[in-house]
Amino acid sequence: MESLALVTLVNSVVIPICLFLIMMGMGLTLITNDFKRVLKYPKAVGIGLTNQLILLPIIGFALANIMPLRPEYAVGVMLLVLCPGGTTSNLFTYLAKGDVALSVTMTAIASVITVFTIPIVLSFSLIYFMGSGSEFELPVVKTVLTLVVLTIVPISIGMLIKRYAPKVADRSQVYVSRFGVIFLTFLVLFLCYVQRDIIVDAFIATGPVSVLLNLSTMALGYYSSKWFGLNLAQRTSVTLEVGLQNSTLSIFMALTLLSNYDMSMMPAIYTLVMFLTAGILVRIFSARHNKLRKSEIESSVLAARML
């Protein structure tokens, strides 16, 4: 009974509150001009959002059909790919020396758009993978309102703090970003503990699709950015934005809105994969940025000597 009470407390109280705080932390990094960056850098933002909002769900849906997954795990794939990038992508972009402003802009815009796309596409996914007569139904209006309360409202509060108390926002945003990563890690460990009886089978079933999804979408993000002529910092941002999803939000929807632990396993296991690949990419991109910066300095020095 105590274990059940703990699970209920985490699902209904801890996760929503922490998700609210994490999304507010995103708002602490935003100003109104961040949304205007769409007009200032339309190509970079357009490429990033096309990858995030259109190509990522298409690839996820294809893999969920091709790979031998249980219906619950297939829905878990869709839960994951329908979510925007989170503060985790912004943090890793900063560590990789990417274009943080672009990353924040893509995350913010995607967070607003997905409030309305998630309920519609997820409802279709439930019918497609679970069957029209299944017990799992998603109340679209209630889901939209829930997502508004847990995304748009806290982001707006964070932006207000940033506007009227910028010093508080600047001091807090780093800690909130780190908290997001720490809490997500805790959440994955919690799910592994609760689902310890099936965790090995879940890893075997969803591990391969997690790796394929992560690597294919990151590669698509990087090379599509390169093909369209984005600079290295922008390519770094798009790559990480597409590969790092808001797993906390997808797990919340699985546990709270759909009340199904099996559906949460795919986002949980994908989190482990994305942390690993993101860590590797941080080292690679950082080295490339340092090399590029060194080359630019050497070129400037050489040009100065020739004058």
C-alpha cells in the first residue's frame, strides 16, 4: 500500500509540479524578441521546426510500424516524437557551443505549437496502434487544457520574471536547466524501479528503436542544416534540438493522461540513449568549434601581418 501511495504521489503531484518548474525555467531564458527571431532568421528556424514538428513524427511513426513493438511501446514512440525539445536541448546546445538563441527559439515555438498538435495526433495514434475499441481514449479538450497549464502558463510566468526581474531570472535559469536534467534522470530511475519486473524485456524491445530513432533524426537534422547552408553553430543547435526530446512531458502524458506505465518505457529508455549520444556530440561539436575558432584567429593574425 505504501508503494502504491508513493507511485500515486509521484504521478499526480511530483511530476506535474516539476514539469511546471522546468517549463517556467525555459521562460526565464525568453524575451519577446526571441519569437521575432523567426522573421530575422527564417531559414534556420524553418529548417529546425520542419525537422522537429514534421519529419521527426513521420520517422517515429514509420519505425513504430516497421519495428516489432507491442502496441503500448508503439504509442510510447509517438508520445516521444510528438513532444517538443525541452530545456535539456538548450543546455546541451550551450555545452556544445551551438547557437543557444536559435535552440531556445525553436524550443519555445515548438512548445506552443505542440500544445494543439499532440492531442490530435496522439488520439489518432491510440486508435491506430491500440484499436478503436480499446480502453485508452484521450479527451482532446482536457488534454489541450492540461498542456496549456503545464507549458504555456509556466513559460509565460518565466518570461514575466525575465522582463521585470532579469537578475533573478539570470541567476535562476542555469539551476533550473540542471534541475531538469537531474529530475529527468530521477524519473527514469523511478520508472525502472516500478517496472523492474519487465525492465529487461522493455530494454530489449525498445532499445533498438530508440537508437535508430535518435541517430536517424540527429543525422537528418545535421545534414539538412548543412545542405541548406547553415553555419556550424546553427547545425549544432538543430541537431541537438531534433535528437533531444522533452521526455518529462511524454512520460507525464503516459503516466497521468493515459495511466499506462508500459507506454512510458519507450521515452524512459530513449532518454538514456539521447543522453549518451548528446554527450558524445558535445565533445565532437566543441572540438570542431574550437578548431574553427583557432583557424579564424590565425587567419586574422595572418591578414593583420600582411597589411
